[in-house]
Amino acid sequence: MSSKMKKRKVKPSAFIALFLLIFLFVFAFGYKTYEDGLAAVDFEVDYMSVEITQGSTLYSTLDKLESLGIIRNADIAKLYAKINDLNDIKAGYYEIPNGMDVPDIIAYLQGNNAIIDQVMITIPEGYWAKQIAELLGNELSVSSDELLSAWNDEEYVRTLVEDYEVLTDEVFNKDSKVLLEGYLFPETYSFIKNTNVDEVTRRLLNHTEMIYKKYQSAFDESTYSTHELMTLASILQFESGEVDDMKLISSVFYNRLNSGMKLQSSVTVCYAIYDYSDWKACEYYENVDSPYNTYHHEGLPPSPIMNPGEHAIEAVLYPAESDYYFFIGDVYGDGGTIFAKTYSEHLKNIDKYLK
């Protein structure tokens, strides 16, 4: 007998069986994941509202549906659409019933299910809550007074805080002029003309929540609370609608806050006096007694002072780095922003551009 042990040969059939076992396991796991991704989401309400704007693709719509919590997984939904050669989608305002899975939802959005009796309303960036209420009240079956009353109704707003992560108990501030100020997202919406206060309010908040989710990691990483960041974004929006300037202006605010300086933003005085016909009034009333007067009070005001758009929110979350501590708007020129590192430089800019 040889001293060398003979190597045992593994039969090819064993390799094949093992390969098939692994393949079947991976296939079963993948198919289960695929099925779960297409399954219906329990809304805990009768339906979810969604607006599909003109020019939207099926894929961009599926991303939107995932962000709103209407479907579980946009990538799996896109795979289903690709396998089944589904591309078309119809723009419009939809109320998607609870219990629909992805195939049903896509078929629903491709059918004639858009609500016809609707009106398009654009809410500009930087509108106050009272301006938004007036704009909506002029077009819809709800009045501006009804909207403002609800937006200032603590009991009602508490039900919203339970449903939206972007809303926290910090909105319940005795100095707030409107509890939901800063959270009514400026965008173009399709509304049903015959609607109600809750439906209108949730349409606006749904968009705010979507933006919050988009930047949630940045919100979570900040040393400031969500409410404080929305407040700062509102000041930034009020100070400048120029997207190119926003991140630098944001850096000025952070530099002042981090160094213990007062913000000294005249737009917070605008919110303090609330009724004025000329922006110069905000400059004249620096001594107004209000927690929104950042010439007198350190840090941020108690709540947002208008409703910011996505660019302002993004600029607050991702500010530029700079050594600037002052800025002015070139209101008599091109509307841009002039920055300064020192107070003496700032005074020179005022003499040059504002006098």
C-alpha cells in the first residue's frame, strides 16, 4: 500500500447541486425582496394626495412617491416598470387610495384618474403665512381667515406635529405670530377648488416634509435644532432671493452667531412690526420692543419670519466658508450683495451703495 494518501475526488454532481442550492437561495431571497418592494404601504388614512407636474417622467414620479411614503422602494418600482415596458404617465392631481401596490398605483396614474376640478396656485418663496392664506383663500373654497385660524390653533397643530417629523414642539412659542410660519412650503400646487383646511395645510406640509427628508442627515448633524435651522433659513430668504449669494450670507450669520455677535438683521425687525409699506421702515424701527428684534436680542428669533424655499434651506445646511461678518444689499444697483470683513469696511460700503 502506498504511503501517500489518495485525494478524494468530489463528484461533479455535488458541485452542481451546491451551485443550484445557492442559486435557488439567492433567487428566492431576491424575489422576496422584489415582492416586498412592490407591496402596498399602509397609509393609516383613506388616501394620499400627490401632484404629478407637467414634464414629470415615470421614474421621477416613483422617486417622489417613495419620498412621500406612498411606495416602499422606488428602485424596485422602476425595475417593475422596465420589465413591463411602462413609460407613460399623466400629469395631474391624484388621490391614491390606501391598499394599492406598485402595479396598481402605476396603472392608476396612467389612467384617467386625475381630479379635473382643480386650480394651479404658485406660492412665491418668502411669503408670510398671512400672504399665503390670502392667496389660497382667493382661489379655493376655504377662506384666508379659516386657514390662519387653523395654522394658529394649538390643538390642531399638535395633530400635525404627530404626523410630520419636520414639525417639533418648538413651534409652540407664545411670541409666534403664526405657529406654522416657516413650514408652509412655497411651490406651485394643483388644488381641488372645493377643498378643506386640513387638505390644504397637509399639501403644503407634505412638500416641507419631503425637503426635510431630502436633507435629513444635514439637519441631524447640525448643532442647531430643526426649528432653529428653519428660522435661520427664513431670515436668509428674507435677506436675499439671489441664490448665488445665499451661502455666503449664511456664512455671515454663522460667523456672527459663533462669535457671540448679534445678528442685527433688519428683516427680523420687518417681522416685528409686521405691517409696513416701505422696507426702509424696518431700518427706522431698530428700537422696536420685540423678541424678533435681532438688534436687541442675541441669537435667533423665536420662530421663522417667512416661508423659505429649498435654496435658502440648503444654504443654511451647507454654508460657504468666509471671514465676512457684514453685508448689505445693493438695493439701488443690481440687487446683489456686498460683503465686508470689518465694521469700518462695512460703513464704507453703506456710504458707497446706500446713500
